[in-house]
Amino acid sequence: MRLLRLIEFLRNRLKAVVRLCLAFLGCLILLDALLVDKEGAHTWMEHLPGFWALFGLGGCILLIVLSKWYGHLGIMKREEYYDE
């Protein structure tokens, strides 16, 4: 029941949660730009501030989009599927 209340609480404050996550991502990029030594980088993209944070975010978004697409191809069924 606590988890359900937590999910409801966060869902009711979705804009604040999104802003908090974006602020956290911004802090990660800032810390990466200021504190991380990039001399051992293998590619030119790794020299960009926040590359790995943005790479991870892009990977998560891609994973969500692809799994939803795959689910709508036929894995997901209507709720009344068994009633027929």
C-alpha cells in the first residue's frame, strides 16, 4: 500500500518530478564538465560535457519506445480478451 501511495503522490506532482529529474541531469552534466578528466577519452564525443549522461538518457528513451512498439505489435491484448 505504501508503494501505491508513493506512485499516486508522484503522479499527482508529475511536473515537479520531471523538473527535478532535468535539474539532476543538468547537475550531472555540470559536474562532468568541471570535474572529470577527459584525457583518456577514446573518441571526440567523449570530450563533450555530459556525453555519457545524455547517452544513457537516449538509451533509456530508445528502450522504452522500442518496447512499446514491440508490445503493440501483438503481445498486448485487450482487457476483455478472455471474455469472448
